[in-house]
Amino acid sequence: MRQEIADKVDHFFGTYPQRSYPKGQILVFADENPEHIFYLVKGRVRKYDVSYRGDEMIVNVFKSPSFFPMSWAIDRIPNRYFYKTEAPTLLHIVPAEDALQFIKDNPDVMLDLLARVYRGTEGLLGRMIHLMSGTAKSRLVYELILECRRFSNQEESGSYRLSATEIDLAARSGLSRETVSREMHKLKAHGWVSIEKANIVVTDMPALERSLGTVL
């Protein structure tokens, strides 16, 4: 998001009530249509479904600055997902009609929102390809690369320190926790990742990208 657009969005949503939530707080339940749009100032929020086994299946993760759930606000598409904080989170609560009118009145904000939707769609399509035809290794590697690109900054050493856990990666890739642990062990043996102070560290991003045959 360009700075001028970010400033405009922040100014608009900043005029509405602000609330803080602890990690693990469910903001919206599945089959519940919220009356408000959430503007994420700080933290992360996961959008997920629950399998018949009771496992969380992560569809998307929102970071600042994001506002959601826009599919319901724009077209009143019934909500079927849970929204839960992944970290201590700060949000502004905005009536859906106000948020929608703001987007209509500001084409630059609408275009930026559309661009982010397309980027997100590309990520989902890539995940779908690996779910349908990839190996457990390729599915895990894809999620590691996405985590680096979206939520982590490259350190001076060239490494990426991730906040996602093996349980998170399992929920995003559709793999079991045991499979993720087994595949992570193989990646560590290659020297592509390591575990430091309970954090996953991607030490060789180019190697991960080459293993998929593409650069995301």
C-alpha cells in the first residue's frame, strides 16, 4: 500500500472506536455475519475453517494495515469462517456501510484493495496447485516461503525469522503436525532451515525457491 493511500485509510478508520484483543480471541464465528468491519492496526488475525476432525484449516492471515471481512460488506456473502487473533491485536471497529461508502468515494483505495485481493488470490491458487499435485515437502516449502515474504523481514545474515509454528504451518498446508515435523527435519538436514529459541529460521531462501522450481 502506497504511503498516501495508507495515510488516507488510517485517517478514516482512526476516527472510529479502537479496541485491543489478546492472542487467541475469536472476533467472528463461522456462520455469524458481523455488523462491522475491522481495521487491523497492530497484530495478526487468521481466517480459518474447522475440519470434521476439529483441526483448524487456515484460509488467510491478515496483517496491518488490513480491513475485513470485505466480501460480506461488499456483496453480503454469508460468512462461513472464523476470525481469530494470532497475537495481541489492535483494531478499529467500523460500521460496514461507512467502510463501503469510504471505498466507493475513494477510487485509489478501491484499486489498492483490488490489487491486494489479486495478490492474495495468486497465493491461494499456488497453494491449491501444491495441495492437488505437490508432495508434502513442496506444500511445506510453499508455506515457508509465503511466511517469509508476507510476515518476516530479511535479517543481515540473509535469514528470515518466522513467528509461525509447526502447528500453524500444518494448518495452512493441510498436512498433519507429524508430517510437518518430519519434513522440517529433512529441511534442517539440508541446512535450509534451523530452530533458534523455539523460532523457525529460514537460513537459505534461494534453496527453498529452487526446490519448487520458481521464485514467488
